[in-house]
Amino acid sequence: MDKVAQLAMQKGLQLGGLTIGDCIDLARELGTTVGEVVLAEAMAVNKMSREQVASAVMDSFCHNLYAMEIGLSAGSSFLMGTLGKELADGDIALSGDPFVDKALRYTLAAQVGNHSVGLQPCAGTGDSCTFTGLMKTLTDTVEDKDKLARLTAIMLKIGGIFRVGKTTTGCNMEGFGAGAAATAAVVAEMIGGTPDQVGKAIVLALSPTIGNPCTPRVMVAGLCSTHLGGGVAIGCLAANLAVKTSIPVTVPPDVMIAMAAAVHPVSAKHIVPVVIHYMEPFFKTHEGVEEYISAEIKAKEAARIEETVAAAKLEARALAARANSIIKPFGEAVVGGSSQAVGSPTNAARIAHALAQGEITGVKIELYPELFARRGINVPGILMAAVYGAGTDNAQLYRAVIDRVRQAKLRVSIEEVDEPQMQRITVFASGQNSMVASLNRGGARLVLKDASPSLEAARQAANKLNIELVD
């Protein structure tokens, strides 16, 4: 730990905000593994021993492993049926590779469990499925407990950075993107890859996930399986390519991660220009063609390339600096299958419930178009929070709340508003009405924009409820 801290200080790096590229650079120079650097950072920042960090890392999976076990047994998903139980009971080889098949089985079972009892989200609940499936596979495979802790630490370091980068819908920053990147890094280090090969694996795994949406995935039966399973498969492929072949990879992982975060909120018509902006420094040129380009243009391009790489590094560092520690990577569990579509608006409703006084008589729900279209899964969560103050993990009430509200004859109105990311919840009560206007964020987080009786009261309520507010 001391060597990592000393070298980081010499380089002007801040422990607690190391990027993946920083961890790779430090590991290379110290002749150690990326996982050792990640663990050392957590030990220094949290003032904990190695054993304490390792224990906290493993303990953070308790709920999600429980959800996975539900998926493997009695769980049923509205999108994936009883796939987890089928994979657990049947002699089904999805890839033929024992490690990959286990990771796929556990990951897909975790998604069934996600739709049954909810998962604690990281960037979202999609990548939590992959992280849980991969962690369980590692536990079954890796006998060395110290190595197991190192590999799990890498996974959660990547997950924490993607949690900051995910600000809207998109599997590119969740189950597909974050899952593929984490799988690639873990498998590359597990099979003996160097720090630089771990970085190459991350880049190779992320490349096909850039800009991938999840809007159809979360509402269409079956499609989620290939998003989440694809992340596992792509990650394993990338790791084996990076470690076992001499494939050239010139893009640094921090630049790839920064690009993924920047493409994420951009609509499809803007994706190509953004990709060009980030990837131009790594375009392969043709010497014959370059003979026709003037020296002045080449000089301008060289300057722009240098600026692009430097800016990407700053963006990656900003993500890492805001990431949660690996000892507390997850938020509260979210029932309903989506920390964004359900978790964030449900948490807005929890705050509104806390601000209301007296007997609740009605609820007004105003949602931006995407959330309004997904009202079948988010309105139950909003109502159980607004009327009863329930948390995002209350699976039993989630299934019963519509009938309970109807029996109580409460006034409920649900409206669509043309305000990007807006989720406005108004609670009518005999003593004091309340209102919370917020912007939706992944991982069950939200941005407070307005509140009644006051924004300050809403912030205090969110703090008491352990609801994560972001800028």
C-alpha cells in the first residue's frame, strides 16, 4: 500500500480518484497487478486493513447474491420467464466453456431475481446482474481468497466509474458496456495478463457497446438476455484476445471510458460525430494519401489530437474522483427491474411522502415521455412510496399497491410532461400537501429541481432516507 501511495504522490495523483488508466500505470511501474493497486487505494482512502477492505467488498454482494439464488430457483421475470431455473436445472451449455457458462447462468439468473425481488444497482441493475454472476463464478473457481478479493476489487472499481457516467437510459453504460468492461478486466488479470493487457481487454470489450440503447431491451421479452449475456461473452473474448494474442490496441482505456460516458446521452444522430471526435487520434493513416495533405493541415490535426487526448484524460479523472468507494458501491435494492425507470421516480415519491403531513388523500404523477411510456413498471413504485413511504426494495407492496390504492379510493392522476428527465410527484394530504420535482438518474438517484414546502426540507428528507442526490 505504501509503495502505491508514494508513487501516486510523486505523479500528482489523488488516491480516491484514480482512473483505470492510473491504476494500470501504477501497477506497471511497481511490477504488480491492477487489483493490488485498486485494493491499496481503498485501504488508504478508507483507512482500513487489507482484510477489512476484502471483507467489505465481498459483503456488498449479500443482497444481490440472494436475488441470484431466487432467480435460480423460484423466481420468475416478466421479460425472461423462469430462464434462471431452466439454466440451473437443465444440462444446457451456452458456450461450451465451463467458466463462461457459469458466468452466463448466474448473470441471467440474477436478472430474473432482479425482476423478482430487485437488485442493488451500481451504474444500473443491468451491470449488477453481470457483477453478481461474475463474482459467484469467481467464488466457485478461484481458491485463493486473496486473488478473489483482487479480482472482485477490479470489477467494482470499473462499476463505480460507470455509475458516475450513467446519466440516462442506455445499456452501453450498464449491463452491456460496464458488464463487458468489468468482465474483460477481471478475466484478463485472472489468466495472468499484464496491467497493459488488462487495459487492452477493457478497450476491446467496450468498443462494440458504445452508443447501445436499452429502451427496447427493458420492455421487450427476451432481449435483455443477450445484452447481459453479450457483456459476459464479449468481455471473455476481449480478455483472451488481449492476453493470448499480439492484437494491436492503441486506444488507452481512459479515453474509451470517457468516450462511452460522452456518447451515452447523445441521440443517435449525434453518435457518429462524437465517436469521430474521440477516436480521430487513433485513426490509422495511409502514407500514400498523406503525401497529398499539406504540412499546415497536418500540424492543425496534430494539435487537435493532443487536445482531444488531454481532455479525455480530464473527463476520465472527473468520473473517477466522484465514484463511490468499492466498499459501498451499491444503492438500495430496486424492485421492478430498473433503477432508472422505477428506482429514481420512487425515491422522488419517498421524499414527497416525507414532506406531506396528515392523512394522504391523493397523488399526482407527472413523468417525461420515456418514463410515461414505462408507467406499467414505475407507477406501482411511485404509489407505494408516495402513499405509504415504502422503500425501493419493498417487493411485496410493489405487487399489491395498485389494489390497495384503489380500495382506499385515493385520487390518482398520471400525466405526461414534455420536460427532459422530469419526474414531478405531488402528494395531497389533510395537513400539508407536498411536491418534489426532480430529474431522473440511473442507479435510483435523482437531481432535485424544486420542492414544496421547500428545497431545503426536501434535501434534509433525502438525507434522512439515504437517497443519493446528484448534480
